[in-house]
Amino acid sequence: MKKIIFIIILLIIAVILGGIIYFNPKENTSQEGNNSSNQQNIQNDINNSDIEENIISDNSNSLDETQNSQNEGEEVDMENARIKLTVNGNEVFVRLDDNQASRDLLKMLPLTLTFEDFNNTEKIATLPNELSTEGLPSGYTPQIGDFSYYAPWGNVSVFYKDFRYSSSLYKLGTIESGTEILGNISSDFEVTIESIN
């Protein structure tokens, strides 16, 4: 009888131990699964953060490109481009032609230049930088009121008399009114040039 009770107790202990061993791995597996799930969530958060940063960076780059594109669009829009020359309190307005040299000039403005007379035909002043003459003819015949650029000397010219064909002379625009103001000045004079559009 004692042997039977002893065997039963051993069986009960074995069952209890078996149950403990059986259920603990599942808990460990569950914990490992939870840990793995947490790690996956953290990795997803990191990936999402990277994606958001990339999106923000891309949007920022796109905005910069859009602004640059808009600025370039403003520079290229020459349909109504005009500049003002202020001389001794008088204002002379010039409508610019649509060419690369005129665009380059606009980028330099505002400028204050000293003009002098040349050949009793034009008033000239040296620019701080050269203008691009890409796409322009090799020269032209200037007329009264022409606002021009002479590439070899790097100067702008205001013609108050007609002149012969000149190589490397490029027309920038036409004076709308006030050519006589410049033509009547005999000494050197300062001119402030600025865009009015």
C-alpha cells in the first residue's frame, strides 16, 4: 500500500514538473516573440523616420528648385524689361531688347557709372563685368537713341548721333525719351542705372 502511495506521489511530482517544463518554453517563446515584435516596431519607426526625413529633404530641394526656377523665369522674362538712367536729377528710360547681353546687364543692377563723350557721337562707360554676346550678330549699325554694348572695351554706349556699322557692337535696347539730355552734357557725368520692372 505504501509503495502504491509513493508511486502516486512520484507520478504527481512528475506531472507537475512536466507541466512546468512544458509551459515555461512557451512563455519564453512568447517573450522572445514580443521582443522580436518590439524590435521590428523600433526598426519600422527608424525606417519611417528616415523616410520622413527624406521626404522633408526632397520637399526642401523641390522648393529650392522651384524658387530657382521662378527666379530664372523672372530673369528670362524680357517682354517689358526697362531700365532707368538717372542723370543730374533727370530720368532717361530705356526699353531693353530680349537677348543674353541685356539679361546679364539686368543682373548687375543697380550700378553707378561715370560716362564720358566719345567721338562726338556717343556717351560711354565701362561696366564692372563683361556681358555675354551669345546668339547676337557680329555687329550692327547704331542709330540715335540706341543703348549698346561694345565688347572689346567692355563698355555701354548711348548714341546721340547715328553711326556707321561697327563690329563687336551689340544693341541692348532703345531710349524711349531723353536722348538729348545725355547729348547736351559736355563733361564727364555720373549715371545711376536701375531696373524699374
